[in-house]
Amino acid sequence: MGLALLEAPAEALVSTEEAQLHVRSDSAEDATYVGDLVDAATKHAESLCRRRFVTQRWRLTLDAYPASAIALPYPPLLSVEALQYIDADGVWQTVDAADYQVRAAETPGEVVPAYGISWPSPRSTPDAVRVDFTCGFGAATDVPQPIKRAVLLLVGTLYANRESVAPVALHEIPQSAVWMLSPYRVWRF
């Protein structure tokens, strides 16, 4: 199984201005650094939750079709743009959308064969099946506020503790951020 990002989010989950306000910095010199912290904190929160927050496109590749459903990572699933496979002659074929059902309400989202349809037989080769899909809550304004607040807490922690060594005990991630992210964690995939 492989995953490749096809289209990155069009906007950051939290703007640099919001993050600078949170860390109480109005320095123009800090803007790039704080923006980098927003990116790192967002990636960490997405990894912890096993989700993607702002809309983005991905490609999942598989060696073969699974016995039943193709589970798509990074909920919430918004859409499936293409389901393709390599046929016996080594040519990419696109499965007709009428031959499969997208179950976006599942967590994680799934693609299953339509009633009475079986998956086609791909060539026995690595990465013979691929699914292009879009995931995320939508725009940054559509992401639940607790997720945004948790990312801001992470940014604040990273901003205040720029070194991994300090005279006081440092914690890997603020417990309050973990609490805010917990309801959004995906436990199965």
C-alpha cells in the first residue's frame, strides 16, 4: 500500500496572523518562523488523529483489490475521483463509477463494489490498483474549533520551547491539546 499527496491544501488550518496573536508576537521577523510552526503543529495533529483537516487530494495504491472494501485513509472522505487498475495487458483501466459505491459516511471512508458487481482482476504486479480521493473537513473555516485550538496550543508550546533541552521538564505534547484532539482520533484503519 502506498500513499501520495496529489494536491496540498489551498490554505493553512490556522493563519500565521492567528498564531502570532496566540503566541503574543507582532514581530514581522517571527512571521515565517510562526508559519513553519503552524505547519509542523498541523502535521503532528493530523498524524495523531489519523485525519486530514483542510481539503486535499491523495492517491492510494494497492497491489490488488481487497476481498471487500477499500478503506481510504485520512477521513473525512469527501469524494473519489478515480478508481483504476492495470489490466492483463498492462494498460491502465478506469472502473466505471456505476460499478462501485463510495461510503463517505464511514470512518474511514470506503469504496465497495456495487450490488452484483465484483472487482475486476488486475495484473499481478505491485501497485496495480489506485484510488484518487479528496479528504478533509473542507476549508479551514469548516474544521472543528477544538482541532484549531489544539494546533494553536502546539504552536505556543513550540514557540516558547525552542530547544529540546531545558532547565525544566518539557512534555512532548500539551495534555490539553491531546484532550481536544481525542474525539477526532480515528482508531481503526
